[in-house]
Amino acid sequence: MSLPKPASLTPSKVTSFRECAFAFRLSVIDKIPQPTNIWTLRGSLAHRVLDRFYYEVPQGQRTRAQAQAIFDEVWSDFISRSEFLDLLRGLSERDLSTLRSSSWKMVDNDFRVENPNEVRVLGTEIMMETVHQDIVLRGVIDRLDLNSDGSLTVTDYKTGRIPSELKEHEKLIGVHFYALLCEAVLKKRPSSVQLIYLKDALTIVAHPTEASIRSLQTKTSAIWRAVEHACDRDDFRPRPSKLCSYCSYQTLCPAQRGSLTETSSGERAQSFNEYREPNV
Ligand code: SF4
């Protein structure tokens, strides 16, 4: 029986399909929610703080104290949200304190990789969408900056570990995806796309070209055909890898049968000590 095709492709769907088609199916086609873990919570929190900081605080007035004040507000909001209550209730005082300090460190590290007062922000959290060869491409740009020479820079915050050389290539697919969206929607190709790795205070910069964007279009079309093919045949195969250790679909995965302990992956995600940090 064929399965319904996804309505759009996004950078995260492209990565998900390339990493494990079975997990992609459960997430994108079957829409089985993935439980929030402390790493995704921390990532969402850091994104929200930087989103507000660059949007609300004018250029020239951006200080650590301003960022800290926004961080305190966002922290209070997040820890009272019903969606996070179960997760946070399972944390010890020590883990909660570690979560808070490591979340703030991510925000603070932004000051180490760039001078916020030099950033001229055009917008944050910008949803962009275009259609290429009948495929809807969609993505949310964390921050769009206007450079002094009139060119554009797309900034994407990363809250996981720095990727290996091989993974870096994968991450750059997302970079060129944002460049493609920008060019299609704003009719202007960004001169650079920067990935800011907040945990390690490191930036990877790529300069999109006509060739890199055309190459991305070709890759995107090929991935879409592979997704269609998999939907038509209901053929999404698991691809076991290191990523399985933090996959929330382990209990549903045929490749994991016989290798699971009695503890569910969701339960293992509750502690900093027991959960390996993903590369996101
Ligand atoms: S456990 Fe591994 S193979 Fe199974 S769905 Fe998750 S990532 Fe894919």
C-alpha cells in the first residue's frame, strides 16, 4: 500500500531521510511525536533567547546584561510550560542547575564568536517557502543580516556538537538550502551562510555560488524522488548507526529488536549523565 507523501521538504527532513528512512517515516509520514529531551529543550531555549535578543535589542545596545535579562525571562517561561513539566520533574536539582548554566553558556558563547553590536539584523525566525519542480521547499531562517556592503548573511544557530568532516558536508546541504530559499524569495543570493555552533563557540562559513545552489537543487530533486519511491512502495528501511543511541523510535524499530534493555529511550533521556549528547 502506498503512503501519503509529505507536503514539503525542509533542511531537517532532508537530513532525517538521509540519516534513516525508517525514522523519517515515523516522524514525517506517521507523525509520531518524539518526546522532548533536555538537549532539544536546551536548544529551543538558546534559539528563543537569541531570537528575542537580536530582534528586540537595537544595534549598539546589545550587552551581556541585556541577553541575561532575556534569558531569565525565557527560562522562567520554559520551566513553567506544561509540555516540559514531566521532563523537568524527572531532573535532580543538580541536573536542573546544569541545564540552566549550560543553556546560558550557549547564549554567552555567541558573544565570543561575533560582536552583536556589529550585526545589522533584517529579521529573525523568518519562514521562507518556494516551489522548485513541483516540490515545496520550506525553511525557517534563524537570522538574516545586512552587511555593510549591502550583501546578505544567513545565520543558523547550532546547539549540538561540531560535526565531523563527513557530517560537516551534510550540514552544508542545509546551508545551501537556506541560500536557495533566500535567492528564490528575496531575489538575492546571500553572500554567506554561517553556522554558529553555540556549545563550542565556533562558526563555519560557506559562500553560496550559482553552482552550489544548482547542485543543491539537483540533490533535492533526487531526495524527493527517493521519498516518493519509498512512499509508493511503503519501503522505508532502518539504517542503524551511532544515531540510534538517542533515537526516540528505538522501541518501534525492527533493527533494534533484541538489543533494547527494559529502560525506554525516553526514560534514558532524563539525565545529563545517562544520555549521550546528539550531534544536532
Ligand atoms: S533506532 Fe536507528 S535504525 Fe531504528 S529508526 Fe532509529 S535511527 Fe533508524
